[in-house]
Amino acid sequence: MVVTLGYWGIRALGEPARLILRYVDADWTETTIPPTKEGAGMWFGGLKQSLGLDFPNLPYLIDGEVRLTESTAIYRYLGRKYDLMPGDVIRGDLAEQLVTGLRTYITKIAYSGEFEKSKPRFVTLINTRLAEFTKFLGDGPFLFGDKVTYVDFMAFEFWDQCRRLSPDSFEGMNVVNGYLERVANLPRIKEWIESEDCTRKTYSINSPLCAWPGFPEEVNK
């Protein structure tokens, strides 16, 4: 059964699901909605209500009779399907919500009209969370020891988005940087990052129309 993921052609909330599907080498396809006026017209003009989703939204995932929206619900579903759930449920929920909070804050300031004014406050939060995450991670190598979980892919993506926004915050953060490098070197993830298909090379983090799109580094040069 082919898994279908639908999302805007940006990283944002869609990238962790893409990472999970790549890591497990799933048979999957993506319906990409261009982050343009035309793409919005396609989504809101008919596609959104045509998929049989209980709560139509992006991202969405279709796997046989399973039709899901809400990004965290999708990550958890993939975690259960592919045996990527944390063994410690309580700490798993805690880590999941920590990294979800990072992405929520990125959304809040990136789409606001006061990005430059709000950015310093978020950078302070990043610095605090990096120190806390370092202690939480401990000896690793991943969030929950040797087992790779869906939360690792959330953390890998959302921390990278933070790193793009505030690279100076990651200077000297050897534990976190080492962790991100280990995830990047996982089988199939490393191959994808080095490929021409890597969305980190082609997709902005947020909408190209918002205050902080987070364009790929190549575009900024």
C-alpha cells in the first residue's frame, strides 16, 4: 500500500514526516501544493474538501483506510506503524512537546509583522532550550538511547530550522550538534541530504511570502 503525504512545497511541518518515510524506506508519494497563489487556489478551491478527511488541513496522510491530518498525529501514526515509538512514553511525550513548541514559536514570529522585534526574544528561548536539551539528551546517541524514534526526526528538523534562524546559538553546543550530525548520518537520511532531491536545498522553511521564509542557503548567496 502506497502512503500519500500531502503538504505545501515548504519544509515547515511537513519535513519530519518526509524524513520518517525516507528513513524507513517506505513506499510513498507526495502531493505537493505549490506555496503560491495558484497553489492556494488549488487547495482551497476544491482539493481540501475532496479527500474524505475528518478535519481537512495540511499536512495530510492517506494510508489505505487511514486518513489523517494534524502534523503530530501524523508523526505518531508513522512512529507506531514503523516501530519508531519511544520506549519511555512519558519522556517521549515531553520531548515531542518541547520540539513542537520550537516550531510553534517559529511560525508565530515568521508570519508576524514584527519579526525583527520578536526575533531576540526567540533567540533567548533557543539558547535556554539548547541547554535543557543537552541535559535531556545525556549520553545519547539518540533521544532515547540507541533506538531511533519519530521524535528524533522532529527534533532534527525543528532544531535545524532554529539553527538557520540563529546560527550563533549553536556555536559550542557540541552535544546538540553531535546529535544532529548523528541523525544526519543515518542510513538513507545521509543519502537524501547529499542528493539533488534534498528539499533542504530547494524548499524554504516557511512560506516564501512571510516575514522570514528561511530560503535555502544557495538562494541567499
